[in-house]
Amino acid sequence: MKAKRVAKDTYLTLDTAMVRPVFNEFSIQAEVVTLSGTSTIFATDCFTLVRNTCEFCGNSIGKAIKDSHELVGQYHKVPIVIENIKGEPFVLIPLMSPRSPLNTWISLHAIEMHKKSTVAAGFTDIHFTNGKVITVNASFSTLNRQLVLANAIRSGFLKRLESREQFFTHPVQLTTPK
């Protein structure tokens, strides 16, 4: 599959399966692999693309990381919720330090399964919901940990939304003083 090159910054969508770094002659750029099967290379790094998406959705990357820390505790490579789309959180999982230019981000909703790679030790094969398989430079145990954290964040985020909805839909009875 040949990736098309885009010279301007864009934003991630729910169709995003993975954002990974690619190297050109002078810089590191972001390749976005989608569930619909396309691959696009952007003229920015992965962190900038994720940060711009957070800002486009009315949040900041710092606030997203802080919210994740509140839900699961202090972790270095904590997954983040980009936004809530129709009641479903868009969770991105970093495989390295989030601010690292070499970090790969994976969408939680795009992962069907993962297993140890038969190609190389220390690598993991990720099977996406569209049938595509991509090998990443992350150990199986690291990816397991990240998936557990991502699911805990997703669950905590949904519970917060549910409690807010109950607060706003719960009838309030006002009583007049006697």
C-alpha cells in the first residue's frame, strides 16, 4: 500500500487505527493508518498531531493526561481520551513516552487482538478490526499493560459520563419554607 503525503496538519478521526513515526531525509513525520485501509503521511510528528487533535476537540494534551492520571493513577505512558463521540470515548494508547518523537499511538477501539510476534523477539503483532496486522516494537507484556490501563480509563470515563447524566436528569423537588 502506497501512502499519500499531506503537507498540512490535520486531525485524527474515529477511523484512525494507528499513528506511527516515519523518517524522511530531514525530519520525523507521522503516518496515520486508518481502519478504512488508507495510510497518510503528515508533515508533522505524531505528538503534534495528537496534541492538535486534542486542541481541535476543545481539550489539551496536558488535561487529557491529567484526567487519565485521576482515573488510574500516576503512570508514565498513560493512555488518553481524546474526546467523547456519541457516548463512546476515543482512547489512544502510547507505546513509548507520549512526548517522544518516536512514539506510536494506537486506537483502543481499533484493536481486535494482539499476540507475540513470530518475526522477532520483543515485538508484538496487533490485529486490527479491519483484518490488518501490524508488528510494533513493543513487548507483549507492555502492550498488555497499556490495554488494561486503556480499558480502565475507558470504563472510568464512561462511569463519569453516566453520573453526570444522572445528575442532570434526576428530578429536583423544591420545597417552599413553611
